[in-house]
Amino acid sequence: MDFEVSEQMETILTMVREFVDDELIPIEGEMLHGSPETVQELVTAAQHKVRQMGLWAPNHPEEFGGLGLSMVDHGLLSEALGRSPLGHTVFGSQAPDAGNIEILHLHATEEQRERFLRPLVEGQIRSCFSMTEPETAGSNPLLLETTAVKDGDDYVINGQKWFTSSADGANFAIVMAVTDPEAPPYARTSMIIVPTDTPGFNLVRNVSVMGHAGSGHASHGEVIYQSCRVPQSNLLGPEGGGFVIAQERLGPGRIHHCMRWLGIAGRSFDMMCERANARVITPDGETLADRQVIQHWAAELDAEIRGARLQTLHAAWMIDQHGPKAARDEISAIKFSVANTMLKAVDTAIQVHGALGVTDDTILAYWYRHERAARIYDGADEVHKTTLGRRILRRYAVTSGV
């Protein structure tokens, strides 16, 4: 396994890290306390600088202006950007657009590429991914109830979705809907592109998460499709291929998420250590860093982050070498293990910061609120543990002749 980074990629990563530290972290206070309009102005200005540096959307396909990065390089980039909640957006690499770009690149027709993919990569528009439903188990897309029924040359879509992330202000949604309820379970659903200005596309609300509804890209929409009519030419990939395409999207997407989480874990760890060394706790100048319990926390967390990082890079390497299907065990494992490592890092950093840690004077409380969902979306921890454990045990059943 060779995780060696090319000279070009090392240069890119250095530039990205410096930009995040020098340009983005200083404006996080405005993100936490300022108006959405002011934040958008700052983000737009930072995006302009990124374009001038030639680093806009580096993880996207080369024919659309990206660098066509390998999965390992893509992961390393996501880690560097993950040190700030603004990182991916400012560099044009944010979810759900990044995942939508991947599947549009693989499955879109030429007409769809020009209408939806190209302006999405260029940052002229935003998109959303509409799969999760409030009344069905999100971890099992085979249970979806939203339907897309053929009528003439159109599909007519009806159903309710929620956690359609970034629907607020998006130009189009990629919707997962049942197109043939009589087909085998894995062939019932299809993906359909729905412009958000289509009659019948109704953004009901931005769902409040931990007390914050958010707006724009930083939101999770509840959407009702009410006799929403789009041409059948908006079908993405083959009819009945929705589940397979979703799996293609989720594998690389989990590398994106896990390495972003490691960026969060790394910065939380840095903040924890800096706070421990700076916080004086006795009259004779002892600091938190002098306490053995803090030393143990630092040692244990450093080891866990290192292990999670290597585990994720190995999964990315497996995808590069053998494809997502061959890497499914590695992908399942990192989904729950890295999420828990990240949340432990944030929680420990808050504990070391004391009362300061639960305020919005640092970024930690923001992460505590917004990243708790890491153990739920893209499949709950328990689902990944169950499927991974089942596959492992079946291999032993075969070898032992059971």
C-alpha cells in the first residue's frame, strides 16, 4: 500500500492548509454570530481568491476544470478543508454537490451534463440530493414510498422527503423515487433530476437541527413533491438503477465525509492541546497540561486519530485499486469508527476548554451540534456494524464448512 503523495499534491495541500488557517478560520466568528448575508459576502470573496489560485473544485473531473484526483488525494484534500466548516464550500468541493457531480459525471447524458453538471462544477448553481423520507427508515432505501409515474413523455412525482440537504437555494434536486413497484427490490427505484422551480416542488421548511434551522447551503430541507411533472429525459442513468447509483455515490462520499471528520478531529485536538498548555489552574503556575488525566487524553486521542486516518486512507486506496465494491468492508468500518473518533475529539476538546467549550466563542460547540448526525446519516452506526459483522462471520462459516 503506497500512500505517498505526489509533489504536485503536496504543494496543493500546503496551499489549502495555509488558506484555511489564514483566510477561513479568522472569519468563522462571523459565521457563528453574523448575518447570513455578511457570511455569504465573505465566502464569495474567499471563493474568488481560490479561483485566482487555480484551486477551484480540485476534486472534480479534469474535463470540467478539476484535477481528477485519486480517491487517496481526494481524501487528503477533504481532511485539509475539513479543518473549517467553510473549507469545502469555499473551494467548491462541498456536499451534496460533490456527490451529485460524481454521479452526473458517470451517468448523465450529454444534454444533462451541459445543463446541470457543467454549471454545478463551475459554481454557478447549487444542487441537492432528495432521498430520505420522514416515514421510512433512512438506512434502507428499499422502503422508499415516493413515486414517479409515467404519463406521456413525463414522470409525475409524488412524495415527501426531508433532510434534503442544501435544498434552500438549490437549482435542482436529484430525486430517488419508485418507478416500478413490481420490480425486484433493488430495481424498484430510479434517480430523476428535478429543477427546483418545477411546479409541485415544494420546499416546506428548513428542518431545525439542534435548535438551528440554517439557511442556504447550511440547511436540511423538507420537500413535498406534489404532482411534480418533469420530462422522462431527466432520468439519470437507467430506469431502475437508482439503488446501484446511490451505492456508487455513497462509497466515495464516505471517504469525503470521513476525511472531513478527521480534519475536524485534528483541529479539535490542536485546540485541546493549546488550551491545556495555556490554562493555568494553580497559584504556582501549573496548567491543565501538567495533569496526568489530560496527558492520557492527549495520548489516547492522538493514537485514535492516527489509526482512523490510516484506516480511511487504506479504504481510499482500496477504492483506487479495486473499486468501491471490493472496498465495502473498509468503507463500512470507517463510517462508524471515524465518526466516533471525531465526536470523541470534539467532546474531549470541549471538556478541556471547560465553560468556554460550550459557548459559541469557539468552533467546538458548533461542531458538537452539527456533527452529532455523523453517526446517523449515510447509514446509522448500528447498520454498518451489523452488515460488516454479518459479512465477516459468513466468511468464517464458509471456511469452517458450516
